[in-house]
Amino acid sequence: MHPHAGAVLTRKQATFFFLFAALLAFAVLTYKYVLPMYMVKLAAFGVVASVMGLLIFSYPKQALYVAVFYIYAGLRYYTPSFPLAHPIVVLIAAATLYRHFRGEEVRLKDSLYLWSSALFTLLAIQSMFVSYDHMGSLRVFSVVLKVLVMVYLVNQLLNTPKEYERLAMVILAGVIATVILGLVNIRMGWVRDETLITGLLSQGRFAGAHVNPNMGALYILAGLPLAVYAIRRAGRMATRIALVLIAVGLVVAVIMTFSRQALFPLLVVLIAVLVREGRSKWVFLVVLAAVLIGILLTPSYYWHRLRTITHMIQGVSEDWSFFLRLQAHITAWNLFVENPLTGVGLSNFPVRSASEVIARIPTHDAYLDVLVEVGILGFAAYMAVLFSGIRGFITAMRTRWDSEHRWMRDLSFYFLISFLSSLFGAFFQSAAYYYLLWIPVAGGVLARRLALEAGQNTKISET
């Protein structure tokens, strides 16, 4: 007789196994014949979203770094209908507000930034009362609120020089990632039509993982000065060589976007680096190698596009995009003259210029966009917001840091150059409310706070 032949299930065990088998069979049959597949995917998405939301709420600082990386890497390219940065930022903001309820103080106290951003927000709201397209104004105003929240989060969650440096390195990592992903997109055939210049032949333009090659060039340029800083900070020779190759690769990537407007920010970056680091052989090597390799690898088509700049200046260009933008600029200025105080309303230039410009396009100039849409006072407040970031970097550059944090001067200089490259690029893109401009503002305001705290600590130690 089998030793376990006499063993029988208890009524409780038999009931449990019967219910388990019945529920399992029901689930399989429901999944196979009743439940639509989209509901299964929706349920799985809900579980993943819940877990990720819990992690973001529990670790908001790390989630902030993830959001910054997501933005600079251009990961929205792969989820165009669902930008993940928005819910991440909302959850981080919720976690931060919860900390305030628990007694954490507000750390964003820069008076210039607070007053100028508050005034700009107020004037942006009043501009909507004169707008024709109210829904368009509300949509852009939500974007304004989003970037304001980002500035607040950076200054609330990051509190040390090392965290400030980590923010810069996350930006650099995102830029490197967008170049790698751009190459993957080309290899896999995932390039969109926006990256083609059509004509007798279709000329592909490199955009990284960003849809617009011109914006891709500006994002890549924002990482170039930070790569130079990383070279200065690198201790090992192998690391320096790798970073030099990365910096050269970023310059080549910018050139391969065929972006004419990126030429001016690129020159700003290279000249600023040479002026500050003229005696550093490593930095000189980076600039020289980048220029030489860039010239050697530049296709003839790009030289043709650059020659059209002189044609534009001489007024003999046949470039339709130039004349269309020029028409938009003239119309925007005329609308500003007619509405100097109130503007025409957020995001309302394409609507108000419909009778003058043959296509509904923005001005392709961030500053002209702000001027015509919110008026002269709103423009002044907006420029004050940008200046608060510049002032912060300059303060950190001039601060007497202790020996442990002396690198803050170099980092603040290169962060400032990164910001300036984006500001120059904004003359040619409607990027007034892009993270590309507002994350550096947050970095500058944070740098000023850290510098003022370091100055106070230095005075205390001296006394």
C-alpha cells in the first residue's frame, strides 16, 4: 500500500483548491473568449502606472533627475501622444506639497525671479481677455504653469553643490542619449518626415531623438559646454579621452542637423570656451578637433545652406522659409505696435496674422512671440525671469567657495554658456516656454542660493 494512500484533503483544503481551479479556469476563458485585449493592456498599464507613481512620490528628487533626462534625451519622440514628463512632474509636485504640509520650508526665495515670474503670469492671464483663440491661450498658459512648477521643484528638491552638479550631468547624459537614440532611429528606419529637406533629392537631417532638427541642434548644443566642464573634472586619462570624443561627437551631431540657426550658438560656445580655457591643452584639443572633424564631415549641401545666410542679408535669397519668416516678423511687429500694452493674447499670433501671413506659423523668434502676445510689460517681466538665471550663475562664479567646492565656479560658467547658447538659439525658434530655457533658469536661481549660503558660511568661519 502506498504510504500516502490514506491521506485525504480536508473540507477546507478541498474548497480552497476547487475555488482556485474554478477562478483560474474562469480567468483563462474570460481572457480568451470574453475580455477584449485592450482591457488586459489597460489593466497592466494601470498596475505599472501605480507602481511607478508610488516610486515617484516616494523618491521625488530622483524622479526629478529622470524627468530632466527624459526632456533632454527627447524620449517623447517614442510616445508622442502621451508625454510622460507631464505626469512625472505632477507627481513630484504632489510629493513636494506633501512635504510642505509636514513642515518643510519653501526654499525658492529669489526676489527677482519671484516678482518677475508673478508679474509675467498676471500679464499672461490678462492677455487672454483680448485673445481671439481662448482655448489656444489656455493651452499655452498651462505650459507656462508647467515650466514655473519645474523651476520651483528644482529649487525645492536640490540643496547642495553636488546635487547642482548632478543636475548638470543629467542634462549632459540626456544630450548624449539623444545623439545615440538618433543614430538608432536612423538605423532602424524610425526617422520621421520632419527630418527631411525635400527638393530634387531628399536630404536627411540629424535630429537626435527630437522631431525638429533645429530644436535637436539646440538641445545638443546645451550639452556641449557641460561636456567641456566634465573634461576638466575628469581625473583619469581614459575618462578624459572618452569625454573629448563625446564633445567632438556633439559638435559633429550639431553640424549634421544642417541647422543654419545653430551656427551662431555654436560659435558662442566655442569662442567662450577658448577665451576661458585658452591655456588648457585638453580644451584647445577639443575645440580644434571638433572644428577640423566638423569641416571634414560637413556635406556640401550644408555649405550651400550656409551660403543662403549671406543671400538673406543681401536680400537676394530665394529661400521660401526665409521670406515666410520675414513676413511673420513684420506682421508681428505691426501687431505689437497696435497692441503695445496688452498684446494679442497667448498663442494668438497665428490667428491674428492669418490675413497677412500665407501660413499659420509662429514668428520663429521666442522674444518676438512674447512681445506680440503679452505686450511690452509682459516682455519686460519675461526678460527679467531669464536675467534672474543669468545673475545666479554670475553670482556663483564670483563667490569665494571653500576648497572642497571650488569647482562650482567652473560649473557655473559652463552652465551659463549652455544657457546663453539656448538664449541665442531662441532668436530663431518659438521656444519661449520650453524646458530648454527654463531648466537653466532654475539652475541659475539654485546656484545663487547655494552661493549666498556659501558666502555666509565663509563669513561665519572667518569670524
